[in-house]
Amino acid sequence: QVQLAESGGGLVQPGGSLRLSCTVSTSIFRFHAMGWYRQAPGKQRELVGTITSGGTTNYADSGKGRFTISRDNGSNTVHLQMNSLEPEDTAVYYCNAGRGGIYHWGPGTQVTVSS
């Protein structure tokens, strides 16, 4: 059973930064494509960005130029660096791991951007 655990969420002022991390409990993490998603109150879950097993990243328009996804296969961890945060970025952020058509989700971490 693959388990994911997000961390690093919290309260930050507009214009600030946060770095989210997601640790995955699998010995074959390096073969998984990873994604970050978010869900704001009253809205559907939406894609933030993805990183392939080979390290290629792709971002939704909302985060381009502000968000960076990276992965550390040695520690089974994927990171989401978020800069220039805006109140509209307030949401629960979820990590997703996918391989062979099978996907796993973490429980999420709350990010609140407010002054």
C-alpha cells in the first residue's frame, strides 16, 4: 500500500512563500509521476503541476512563474515551492503519485494566504 504524507502548509501573508513536501512510502518512488493539486472551499480540485519520473515539470497557468516542483528520489520526496503567494492560493494542497494507471493521494495540507 503506497502512502503519501504532505507537510509544510500553514498561514502566510500575501507575497510570502511556502515550501510543501510530500513523502511517499514506496521503494519504487523513482518510477512514479508526481502531481500537486489543490482544492479551495466550494471549488473543485484542480491541478497545480506535475513532475514526471524523469524530472520534467508542467504547471497550470495559475502557478507558472511562481511555483516550482522538484523531486528527491533519494528521500522519496516531492516538493512544491510557492512564491509570491496570493489570497487566491488558499486551499488544501494534495500530493498525488501515479504509476501504471494507479494513483494514490495524500490527506492534504492546508495553505492559507491572508494578512
